[in-house]
Amino acid sequence: MGVVLTEVLKKAVPFDSAQEVSFEVAPGYCLIPRFEAGWWWKFKEAHPQWFDVARKYKSYRHPYCHPAETIDACPEFRSMDDLVDWLSETLNLPKGVTNLLRIEAHNEGAKALRRYIK
């Protein structure tokens, strides 16, 4: 599970949920799923640069395409690296934390791919 991701997101915009947050990977997209109602909306309000950075990393799902679906959702990316880079740049994370997130994300991705291959 996403221990590092959970801590990073709690520092970005605190949340009450005790559940760990993890990366979601499926064929064709990577994202961080909704885990607490209204949290992504608060994140986007607290970090207004999120959208420009998401476009830089070629997010293909954003408010101009799917406004009703994305106001309280993470942007979707085609690769785990793009998702981690987006989060890292949006939150101005130190390189070490980014590297830990990348390792965690790729571990989650490998588990998800094994589920799809079976």
C-alpha cells in the first residue's frame, strides 16, 4: 500500500481518513483514486498550478474535457512516471521523496499488471 503517498497527500491537504491511499493502475491510465469526498477539490484549490503541471505531463483527463467528473478527481496520466512527476512538481517535493514515490508507484503498478495478466 501507499505509505509514502499517504503521508505526502496528508501534508499537501490534511484529511481525516485512516485508510492508506494507493496508486491505481489499469491498462491505459494511472491515477490516485478518490479516497475522501471533496479532498481533490481542496487539493486543486490549495495548489492552483496543478492544472498547468498536469498539461505539461500530458494528463488526458482534466476539467476542460470532463468537468463533472474531474472536479474531485485526480488527473489521469498514461504512465506512472508522469503521475509521480506531476505530483512531485505540483507539491515541490524533494528529490528523495519523489524517488520513494516512484518506487512505491512502480510496485503498485506491477501488482496491478499481474492481476490483469491472470
